[in-house]
Amino acid sequence: ECIQNPLNVPAERSNGGEASQINLNGASKDVLSELPGIGPTLAERIIEYREMNGPFQSPGELIHVSRIGPKTLERLEPLVFCGESLEERGKK
């Protein structure tokens, strides 16, 4: 289950320095590309999925992105969260 930005978490990353998580709903292609096993092509697919289907509600939704399978998802789940995007913040 995704947190919905309870502490005004930055759009791309959670607080926490090196161990910070990446926000699936606000991260850029460059930031998503930093995740293990995610290069520029998969990062673009994640963004395309987000744009077509709306914000991610849980990290598990990554399984619906082409070329992300169960093993990749297992690696990514502890590294990502689903917070608000900059667009969502601007609507408040």
C-alpha cells in the first residue's frame, strides 16, 4: 500500500539521504533510471504507464509495466513509494 504524502514528501524522493525511496508518481526518467535494473527505456515505460493510467496506487502496479517481472518488482518494492506528483500538489 502506498503512502499518500503525509509529511509533504518531495516530489521525486522521500526524506532519508542515501536510503531515500523514489516516488513513482513524481520521479523523472533520470531518477527512475537510478533504480536497479531500470535503465532509460524502462524508466520511460514507467512514465508512460503513469501518464496513461494515472498515479500509481501501490508499487505492485509496476508489474503491469512491460518488461517488469516478479523478480524486478521484488527488487524495486523496498526502493519506491507512491506519493503525490507536483501536478497533484498544485491542485491543492
